[in-house]
Amino acid sequence: MQEVIFSGMRPTGRLQLGNLFGALKNWVELQNQGHRCFYCIVDWHAMTTAYDDPREIKENTREILIDWLSAGLDPEKSVIFRQSAVKEHAELHLLFSMFTPLSWLERCPTYKDQIQQIDRTDLRTYGFLGYPLLQTADILLYRGTAVPVGEDQAPHIEMAREVARRFNFLYGRVFPEPKTFLNEYKLIPGLDGRKMSKSYGNTIHMSADPEEVQEKVRLMVTDPQRIRKTDPGDPEVCTVYRFRQIFDQADGEEFARRCRLGMVGCVECKGNLAGKMQQTLAPLHEKRQMLKKDPGLLEDVLQDGAQRAREVARETMEEVRLVMGLE
């Protein structure tokens, strides 16, 4: 059965490996399976935490588009567009806000977490409180049936299901209840072993050149109890081993076995991993360099995607207004 897939990312700069393995590889696979895919650069969502200085959003939109295309998203197979180019997102969000209980927004776990973690900007705004409802409008505007997300976003998809259910009860069945597609990798480690995040300064760009990859791998945290090369190591506490499970499953367990026996040193192990990562990431880096030279192509992708998205959005909103008695 062909699913209608919707997902998006906020334009906050160049993407890192967490984005590649946590989302983009899944998106590419879904598009190549023949599903009807809508992938949206959600610039209005970026405004919820960058309302005081939104000037970088336009450039970041270009950067994220380059990364998407480098990773294999194909504008011939997927609708790729910018959220603010389709005004129906805002209209549907407004209509949903009329019947969505405030408690549904206040109980959102990511809202509570980010209020505590982000102190550089005052997030006590309606826009930030309401962003899960805008996300719901994003999905349901295209009558999405499945949403590929990380585990931390699963509560948002449950909220989209509740909003769809409530709308259908109040006005008549218009929207499907979208299901969650959890990404394969739940947590991509950073250089220090924590979750890869720009706020921690522990990221690796997905389009990193070979020199950057080499330097980043050199900085990865290994078993702190291992002093000498011949000391038995514990791969389970080693960031290098966790990256091997992503980039080098075939040889990873052999390196882990030798590590436990004190038969391989961290320098050799890191050098081998760096080579595997460079081999995987080199095509992405090369494609990014090529795309940067063709800004006209990037704009064409966004304009064509917006036109295709608007056609679907208009049809949805015509039916929404009709069942709500607004026209």
C-alpha cells in the first residue's frame, strides 16, 4: 500500500551525522519504495526559537536543501519545499487551534524539556507552546498517513492523531490518523559519547571533507580505563565502537574482540574507522560542492516543490472549509 509520507526539518544550519542516520537515510528509502513523499523545510518552526534574530533562516534553508539533495532526496520522486511558501499551513494551524485543548500542548514532553534547556531565548510564547499543533497542521494538510521521526518526536505524532480524531468527530471525516515510523537509529553518539548535538559541540557534519573526518575521529572518547595499548579494553564504553556499529559492522566485532584482548590500540582503531567513514561520506561531500555552485537549481527545486505542495494543500483546505461551514 502506498503511504503518504510527511516529514520536515528546521533550517538551523548544515546537517550532521545524527540527521543523516537518524532521518535522511530513512527518508530516501521511503521515497525509493514508491511512497508519496512530502519533505518540508519548516522555516516557521525555526522562528519559534529564533524569533529575535531570524536573519540566518534563509541561508540555513539553502544549506539544508543542499544536504538533503546530497543525501539522495530526489525532487523527481519527492515533493521538497519550504513551509512558508505554502500559506495553507498557517490557515489549518489557526483552525485547529480553535478546538485543541490547551492541556494537550502543555503536556508535550519536548516542550517541557526545551523550556528548561534553552535559556538564551525566552520561550514563553504562544508560538513555541503551539509548535506541535503547527506540526500537526503540516502533516494533516497533505493527509499524511505515516511520519518518519525519532523517538523523541513520537508524542507529537500521537497528538496529530488526536487532533485528526477530534476534527473528524466534530465536522466529518477528512483526515487520516497518521502512524509513526520510528527511525532505525534511535541515538547517534557525538564525539564525547553523548547525543550528537550542536549545543554540545560534539558533531560531525554529514558533508565533512576527509580532513575533517580524520580530525573528528581523532577526538572521539575511548575507554578511559585503558592506559596502554596492551591493556584489555571495554568497547561498550567506547565512542569509536559505537560509530563502528554504524559505519563498519562487518569488521567492527573483530576490532572489538581484539580490543578486549589488548591486541589493537586506540590509534590504529581510530585510523581504520576514519577510513571507513571517509569512504562513506566522500560522495556526499563531492555532491555538496557541486550543488553549491548552482544556486539556480536549488531555487528551482524549492519553487517546483512549493507549486506541487500548494495544489494538494488547496484541495485539503477547500474540503476543510466546506465541512466546517466556512464556505
